[in-house]
Amino acid sequence: MIVKVEDIIIDNVMVNTLTYLKPCINLSKYKIERGDVVGNKLNRMKNIENYFERVFISPIKLEALRLYIPPQKRFAQNQMFYKIIDGRHRICYCILNNIEEIEATII
């Protein structure tokens, strides 16, 4: 399944990584989870960037979440969002390189 990157919830560690690598990045269109994650930054990001420049980005694993949106606002927003199970580095790579969609397996 193809999923819009902006419909995937990113966590604080991903935000820290993205703002460290690209300080002027605008993350306003992404959903940010303020939950409990361990670490400050994704440490392997530089290696991942070099890797993805040479090979195809493999599908990520996501969990579908349905958020409640009041009926009067449902026409304006997507009700489905996705939590990352496997693929945080790949999502960061997509955001850094303005890739708007990624292949995913929904579990």
C-alpha cells in the first residue's frame, strides 16, 4: 500500500534528528507524537542517507490508527493516521528529501 508521509506520526527523536540535520526544516504538516521514546537522535541517519541514495527504499511497517474527528470537520481532514512499527530512518530520509509517499505494510 502507498501511504502519504504526512499521514505518518513522527516521534520526538525523529523531530530532533530532522532539525539537527536540517535546522530550517518545516515540520508543521506532520503529526508529532509527544510520547515516551528513548534517545535524542537517530544515530545511524548518515549511513542510511548514503545507503538509500544507491538502493530502493524497502516498505516500512505501520499500524493504522483511526482518530476521532467531529463530523463537521471530516470533509477537511484524513481520519486515518499511521504509527511506525519499523522504518523511522526511512521516514526521516523521505522527509529530508521531500518524498511525499512511501510503500508500507499495514499491520
